[in-house]
Amino acid sequence: MARVLVLGAGKIGATVAAMLAGAGDDQVVLGDVDRAILEARAPAGMATLVVDADDPFALRSALAGQDVVVAALPFFLDVRVAEAARAERVHYFDLTEDVATRRRIERLAEGAGSVFIPQCGLAPGFVAIAAMALVDRFDEVLDVRLRVGALPKFPDNALKYNLTWSTDGLINEYCNACEAIVDGRPMEVLPLEGVEEFSLDGVVYEAFSTSGGVGTLCETLAGRVRNLDYKTVRYPGHRAAARMLAHDLKLCRRRDLFRDVIEHAVPVTSQDVVLVFVTVVGRRKGLLTQETWTRKVYGDGSEDGLSAIQKTTAAGLCAMIDLHRQGRLPEAGFVRQEQARLDDMLDNRFGRVFG
């Protein structure tokens, strides 16, 4: 039985801990700096640990004797956890969407005796696995388009949006540069640009460039594809309102204020839907061909139920822990999400949420 420490008792961290403990194969401890949050969110009977993830010495002590650590924390704390994981030879998993953080963890993983698998979850995470499965079916790949959204089922405000996950992560998406491949060249593009509209099942959506969701796929597919981009899906009109806040009011320069505005004005919801829409265009046996992989996952919609973003993000991370345990991923060093096979993910007890 593996010993797993989950750091961060937010909605996603508590869900990861509950999923792993419920499967019965791991001895799970949930850690957080706030004792009150731990008491409120830890599943019944689960061991808890008060630990400050910003304290390197406290982290080393907390990780001693553990087999796996999950960082379900704000992205700016992830590197500290990864440093402690390397020192203690503990396998490391996280949910970060922050590009700079992922690059630092990749460097930390060089020559490590344990595995480092950042950017687990939905996007980054599962979407790269789905995209790679399509790419591998082509003789020549021209265009890869990744579209993912976590949307309220019943939007009723000017943003046509409700909070379903980390506010810091949302602000990062809207304010940081976005990785893409354009005409065969890796480059950065501006967030909240490249707006487009499409329909699925009779519902009209818009999509626009945001940061982080592509994970390491641009590096993996460099020199192999002509165009690759990632865009966040929202209901039409959201992008214009978000751009006004981020750029016209310059809240990207005052992110603490941006967070306060969002959290005090936009309600949370568990009545949500996650949309994954991946399209690859290329040539197979000489024919220009397009393939699309799409899924919708719905939240439970009840007070005590899981939201769609909780289900998909936590399941994506738990499945990667499983796949590593089963020897389907490298034993040590840095691992990219797209190194996992889609069939393995969908057959996994946690990954079946995407099936």
C-alpha cells in the first residue's frame, strides 16, 4: 500500500484525496496550512497534517517516509514541493497550468530518482493525451486544435460564467502568454485573442487563446505539425467582458485586485459541464483527413455532489498515479502527459470519467 500525501485541501485536493482513499490501494494523508479547512474538507476517518508548503523544512519533514506527493496548491508553491520531493526521493504529481513553473520542475527532474509528472488533470493534462492519440493515427499532421471549457449549465450574468475552479488559475489563463505552433514555428501568442465560434449539439460556443492548457504538447510535436493551438471554450460574449477586465481596466497588472473582483462578483457552481473538443487535420494514405474527439462531462448538480471540473481534474491526476504504479509510464525523471496512452487512460478506474 503506497503512502500518499495530498497537499492542498481545496475542492480539487480534497477530491483527489477522497478518490485515492476510496479506491483502497493507498494510505492517504491530506495536508494543508489551515487546520479549519482540513477539518471541514477531509473525508471522514482520513489522516490530516497541518503543514506550510512555503516552508522548505516543514515540507521535507512532511514528505519523509511518503511514496507519492500530490501538489494541489497555488502554482507558486509547486516548485518548493518538487524540490522537497527530489530531496526525499518521493514521486511528484501536480495540477499546475503555469508554464514557468512546469519548466522549473522539468529541470529539477533531471537525474532524479523519482518521477515528476506535473500538469495532470484536464487541461493541461487529459486533453494532451486525447490529442496525441489522434496525431498518432496520421502519416502527416497539419493542424491540431485543442478546445476545452468548464462552463455553467445555467449562465445568468453578463460574463455568462460561474467559478468552477481556481481563481488564480483562471487569471493566469487570461493574462499570461500562450504557447502555440504557427506555420511550423513554436511561438507565443496573446491571451484572449484568436476568437472563434463553433457549435456542438446545437449549442453555440466561442473559443479564444489562453495560457497553459497545451501543456508540453508544443515541445513534443515541434517539427511534426504545421499549426497547433489551445483555446478555452466559453459562451459567446464572455471573451469581450473578460478582455475589458483584463486589458482595458488593466487588472492583469493588479492580479490581487482581479482576484477580489472575480471572487466577490462571480458565484461558484457545481451545476457545470466540461467540454473537450480535439480536432486533428492531416494526411493518411495520401488523403486529406480530419478526425475529432469530443466529450461532455456533467457535474452532479447537488450541494454535496462533485462538479464536472472536480471530477475530470481529480480523475486525470489519480489515473496518472495509477498508470505510473502499473509501469505504464517511466519510473523516474520528467514525464509529459502525452506519454500516457488514451486507451490506458479510458480503461483506468479513474479515467473512465472521460469514457
